[in-house]
Amino acid sequence: MNSFKFFFSLAFIKQIILSALVLIMFIYLILWVLKVVTYHNEMQEVPDLKGISIIKLEKIIKAKNLRFEIIDSSKFTSKFKPLSVIEHLPSAGQLVKKNRKIYVTLNPSGYRRISVPNVVQITRRNAEVKLKSVGFSSKIFKYLRRKLNPQHVDYDSISLPRVTLLFSCKLSHTIPF
């Protein structure tokens, strides 16, 4: 019975109140330190980086106390100079904290090089599949037939109708094959 009366004693209630106050002060101190360490409400605007070359990009990013990382440079765009910024995340005008990493997509230095597979003496379907797997897209199928004069037929030189496939690369201009 004495242990049960201790929970209602003045000394125990003082200790509970004191420990609750210490806990509240500790939580307040932690929240204040977190605001200072994480730069709470200290935001800056992301500059517009589109079209800026990679050399100028480093200077601009360092001046704004930001960091950058190149995440992609595979799609060539003729609107921008080679090795210049096509797009970036977060986008221009958004508010970020200092030392935030900006993810940048660069324009490659030229068109992507593609090796053309050998499509001679294979069927149209196989040639189409091989060329599409490399990155070309089919546009026109045109059959070329030689007209034969039935009176002057040299059966040794007769060949089957030839198929001319016109393919174009998705990344550059039309290339006839």
C-alpha cells in the first residue's frame, strides 16, 4: 500500500513536472538547432540555365552556392549549341536551399554514331527488324523491278525484284539505303 501512495506524493508529482519541462526544453532546443543547421526559410531562386555552355555553367552554379550533376546527354537538339544545357531540374524560378544539387541535361557534341547492319541479300522483314533494332525508323518501302523483254531473256541474269528500303535515323536527317 505504501508504494501506491508514493504515486500521489508531492515529491513524485514534482519530479514528473520537472522531467516534463526538461523534455519540452530538450525538444525545443533540437527544433531550434535543426532550423539553424538546415537553413530553414533561407531559399534562393534557381537561375535559368537553358542554352548555357558547360564552362559558364560551373561559374554560375558556384556563384549561386549550388551544385550540379549531369544526368543525361543523349538527345541531340540542333536548337542549342553542343555541350550546352537543354533542361534542368529543379526548373528555373523554383526556390531551393543553398548547396542544392541541380540535375542538368546537356546537348551532346554531335549526332549519335550508329553502325549500319548488313542487310544485303536478306528478306525485307529481317532487314526492317535489324535496322529498327539499331535505332532507325522505316519510312518508305519501294520495290524496284527490272522490266524484261520476253524476246531477249537471258535466264542466267534474271534476278528477283529488289527491295529498296529508305530508313531514317531518329536523331538525324534522312539516310537512304
